[in-house]
Amino acid sequence: MLDIRPGSWVGPYKVIAPLEEAARGGTASLFLAQLARLEGTQLVILKIVPVEDEGYDERGALRLDALRKEVETLQKLRHPNIVKIYPIPSRNGPREHYIARATNVPGNPWFCAMEHLGEDSLESRLRELTVLPLGEAVEIAYQIGSALDYMHSKGYAHWDIKPDNILFRYDLSRDGLVEAVLTDFGIARENHEPAVVAGTRWYISPERVRLVEGEIALDQIIDQRPADVFALGMVLYEMLAGELPFPGSEKEVKYAILGEPPIPLTDFNYEVPVMVEDTIFQALEKNPANRPTMEEMLNMLDRTVPAPRIGIQPLLVSGAAPAPVPVGAGVMGTTAVGRPARARPSAAAVERRKRKPSPIPAAMSGPVPMRAGVTGTAAVSRHVRAKPSAETLRRQGRKPSLIQRLAPGVALTAMVAVLVVAAWLGVQRPGILPMLSPRPVAIAPTSVPSHTLASASSPTPTPTPVSTATLTEMPAPVSPMQTPTNPSLDEIGQLRRDMNERFERMESRLDNMTGQFNERFDNMTGQFNQRFDNMTSQFNGRFDNMTNEFSKRFDNMTGQFSERFDKIYGLLIGTFIVAIGALITGIIGLVKR
């Protein structure tokens, strides 16, 4: 029994609350926990498996094997409708681990971290509404079928499709969005692996019933994917009818799955389209070879109930009032006339896990764009996080990158260079940039009409007769605003002096900007050099300390070795002298004899 309470720690995660018994996996316990990160707190679901260290624990070994199998499978599967698994942060480096042992928990259990989903499941949805609207039921089946089709293309089979293992990423009451997520991959298999005797009896296919009963061997199920098609057909039937196609006790369900046809959907819900019923009955074929593939089943559902499917009025149940029922409202009471309530253990299970959905920003309300891999209106937009600026990183106490630090200086240098080149071209090449170069003003000669001149000798000018043709040839009078002005040489000189003053002011501004840029660049270079020197000095200091410590330890070891060697050497010399003395004594004794 795991002794994990709210506020305790499992690895780097802080436990918020244990989930209720109904939310516990078949081989593990689930806990709601949080992980503190720089960008905020992340909510996760911890799946923990206790293992006994003393002696051989067969059940614990099976639970640990199932957890490792699930983690390994989820690492290879990335799909919007498959639950996500997160790497566990490690203090030993950037290497990612998806399963670890909680050394700070009694018993050192194994655990993994998974995505925190909403609090709704398909099982709780069926208990609330009994019968789902046609669009919602087909959309859920389509999304789960898309995940299964992706798994089948990768060579995997889930083998445990049931309402308990279908959760929703968001609260269904929010905007009527549906994003179903497939969970619990404990008995998921690769297609080439042998079958396993496991699963929920009410949703397993006929070939799996024979496998459980021992009628066939494990290696006789060559293709395991048709079992997922059968289970998805059972789930879709249950969503539209409020009942399973083979109700009854465990023993009755076994014989019904093996030999009896499913109850027609019209016995429970007469408004189900014939094409949908035909698709479900094809998925519930006894022979696996006669069932459609998951891709074919999705195509049939898409043709029968095309997207968008959310927003279709819910189906009516036999005996219910014919008034229109809004989406989200359920048909309460009996599920069908003359039919008992569905008999299966999950109907009597405790409430599913109580988990709050992830907060959705208000900006996401309104039309929801499509997302790759999600069909219909179940796609939910995601905000793209903008890269923080250098000033924002400084306020947060984080170090900006080298490019972010140099970007303002580079931009200022480019602007100064453009202005300098433009000024030089305006002075040296007037024809290239006419707006910056001084324009020469042409002085036109003044023409005097002949009829305005008078003879100097004549006191009274004689008027010249003007004909009609002359009047027509005369130009129209010019208004004072249109009369061209001919500047004098003084005005032209003044204009040139003004232009020169403007260029001088521009050059002084450019010099100031260049000086400021050089000053800032020098400051940044000085700061970089200072920080680099500090890091170098720190590294040298640490290296010197390590070298000194190593030298001390080496000297101590050398001294101890020399001392021990001297002792051994003295002992050997003493022993040799004693032996020589004994030998001499023996020789003398022999000589005396």
C-alpha cells in the first residue's frame, strides 16, 4: 500500500491529491501532482507502481513490466488523440528519463508522468446522458479511430478500447468542443508480438474470447488490429444506444459475442441512420477477416456523418419526449422500452477521476482553427509564444543571448552607414540623389514685347492697330502665382550656404551618433571582457584548488607508502639478519662436533 499524501514529494513532483479509486489504473495508482518550472507550474498525472524489494513479487513484477511497456509505447506514439507522456527532470544532466524510481517515497516505487487531462471521461458522459447526440458520438469515435489508425500504421494495437479509457482534454461544457484522448496503454502490443490474455470482457472480440477460454493458442492471433475495430464498434454502439449490443452477465456476454448477432440499434434508437448502423455491424463481424480496417471504418463514418459534426441535435430514445434537446443535455430515465439497464462492472464504478481541465485563455474563444491530426471541430488553437526581448530577460533575471545583446548596436550602425552614404552621394554625385543635392537654378533672359516700346523722340506714342488674328495669337495672361521667379546670384549663394550648413549639422549629428555607438560598443566589449576575465579567474582558481588538493592527497599517499615500505624493508632486513645468524650458528655447531 502506497503511503503518499497531499504535499509529499515523488521525485521532483509535489503531490496535490490522490485520484479516486475509479481513476486508478489496472496495475498502478494515479496521483495529481505539479512540477515547478521557470515558466510556471505544470500539472501532471503520476502513475505509480509499488514493487516489493524483499523476495520475488510476481504481481509487482507484472505491474512494473506493464508500466515499462506503456512508457515504451507512448514514447514512440505522438498523436493529438493519444495521451502524452513527459520526461522526468533529472539532476544528472540533460538525458531524458520517462520512468524512474522514487527514492524519496517508502518502498521506492516506480513512476512515470503523463498529461493532465480534463475531469470528464466517456464513461461519466454515458452515465450522465445515457445516449449521446449523433454528431458527438461519431466525432468521438472518429477521433479515437484516427488515433487507432495511426497506431496500426506504426505496427501497434491497443487491445483495451472502452469508455473508461477515453478521456477528454477539455471540459465538454466549454463551447461544445470535443477532443477525445485515448489512455491506458498497459496491454498495448506490437503486431508481431504474441497476444496477451487480458482486457475487459464486455468489449473484447470473439477471437480474444476464445483466447481467454483457452480454445486457441496465443500465437494463433496473427493480426491483432481487427480486435481494436471490434472494440470501437462496441463503444460507438453504446454511445448511440445507451446499451451494449451483447448485454447480460459475464457468462451470457461470452456466449453472445461468440455466437449471437448484435441487437439492432433501432430497438433502442430509431433515429440512427442506416449507414451508421451498417458500419457498426460490419465492425462487429465474428470473423476478423470480414471486418473493415480502421481506415475503411473512418471513411464510412465520414461519408455518413460528414464534418463538422458538433452541433447536431441529440438523438431521441424510444419513449422520450419528441421535443428538441439541446447539445449537452441528456435523456434521463430508462434507456429503452422493455430493456433493462446495461449490465457491466463499469456502470457501477465510482466517479471517474476529479481533475480540473487546463485553463484556456479568453483569447481562444470564438472560431477555433483546425489543427493537424484532429478532425472536425475538435481542433483547439494553441498560442505561439513570442521570443522574449533582451530587456524582458533582464527584468526576469535571465541572461540574454549574444545576438539579442548586439542587435541594437548592429541596427544603429546600419542606420548610420546608410545616412553617411546618402550624404556623400548627395554632395559628390548630385545626379544620383537629386533630393539631397543642391539644384542649380537657370536664369532665363527677360524678353520685352515690341508693342510696349515707344519712340524716345515721340512725346505721344502712336497706338499700333491690332488685328483679330493678333489677338488670337497672344498668350493668355499669366497669374501672379504662376509667374516664374528668377533668383539672383546672391540668392543662389545664400541657398548654397544654407545647404552647406545643413550638411554640416547632419555631419555633426552623424559624428555624435557614431561616438555614442562607439562608446556603447566599448562598454559592451569592456563588460564582456570583464565577465570573461572573471570566469577565467574563477576557473583558474578552481583548477588551482583542485591541483593543490590533488597534490596534497598524492603527497600523503606517497608518504604513507614510503613509511609502510620502510617498515616492511626493515622487517625484511631484520629477518634476513636473524636467518643469517641462525645459519652461522648452525654451521659453527656442526664444525665443533
